[in-house]
Amino acid sequence: MRNPFRYFKTSPEIIRLAVMMYIRFPLSLRNVEDLLHERGIDITHETVRFWWNRFGPLFAKSIRKWRVQSTNYSNWAWHLDEVFVRINGELHYLWRAVNHEGEVLEAYVTKTRSRKAALKFLRKAMKRYGAPDQIVTDKLPSYKAAFRELGIASLHETGRWLNNRAENSHQPLRRREKIMNRFRSMRSLQKFAVVQSSVHNSFSLERHFYRREEFKENCSQALAEWRELVA
């Protein structure tokens, strides 16, 4: 594989750090510029923008590929939900598939919440991860129609509060949407949602379940995997 950092004067470690800070935390481009400047790294916010657009999708692709190949995810239950996002005054919908452990499996942007959109989203997710044992959704009729066409209606389950896992997964994107003053196009929303969810999966450590020593060990392991995956 060709070295993605070829022809770049800046070291890969700095590029990885800048991209991780911008995607993982609710920071603006200028916030990342200021934080790096405090560490003696003199770059502009436009450089951070270029790096994240250039390397963000590559990093996310490496993470997804590793997770699929190592089967480092659970297919016991999927939680599906869609959230509206306003782009240039028009409503769009971000569909998200989350497993029972809170890991985002797939994110997909459409203009409608129709059966056709739900079907395309489901086929995309199942092509990559296979069919789950159980699918939890809200009561949107588009899901039922799509499940009937795919022949998996028996796996479908709805109920009050059952889909909180998927609804809570939208919160990181909502925080970023506010910092970024909303998205400008479907393409930019799709790109950022996919990259952010992949990075979030790697660093979602559920710190409230572990003691301090175990949490720090998990943090070190996550950082080591990040450096290895995108090397």
C-alpha cells in the first residue's frame, strides 16, 4: 500500500493528532489550531481542514476494515434510528445503525424517510455486517415495509424506551453540528458522520464501568490501536 503521508513535510504523528482532536472532540478548526500552537506546532486552521478532509476518510476506512475482518463487533441486536438534520434550510435525515454495545455500525444520509430510503440503508448495513438476530426501531412505517421486502419482519421489535441506545448515539453529532454551524451539503454530512462514528467507536471506553487503573489501560490500548491502524 502506498504511504498516504508521502510528499507531506509534517510528520504523520502531528497529522494524526490534529485529525483525532478535530473528529473526536467538539472543537472548531481554530480551536485545534490554538491547542497545537500551545504545543509548539505552528499550523493554520485551513491546514487542519485540509488534513481532516484528506486523511479522515482514510483513517475511518482502516478502522472499519479492521473491525469487520476481526469481527470486533456484536450482531446480537441492532438499534436503528433516524434524526433530522437541516442543510441550507432543507430537512435531511441521518439514519444510524447501532449495536447493543453502543457501537455505530452504519450511518447514511437521505432526503426522505421513505421505504426506499430505509431499504437502501438496511441493505448497505447488512452487506457489510450480515444480518442481526434482532432489530429494534421506533414505529416509523418505513421500517416495517423494508423488513417485509427483505424477509426479516420476524426480527423486528418496537417498544417504548427500547430504542434509547440509537437515540443517544446522535448526541455527539448534535454537539459537532452546533460547533460547525451546521453542515453545508449532504456530502459533507455523510463524510463527517462516517468518520466521526468510526473514531468514536475506537475511543468509546465506557469509563463509568471501570476503575481508574483499568480505564487508563484501555485508553492506552485505544491510542496504540489508533496509531497502528492509520500508520
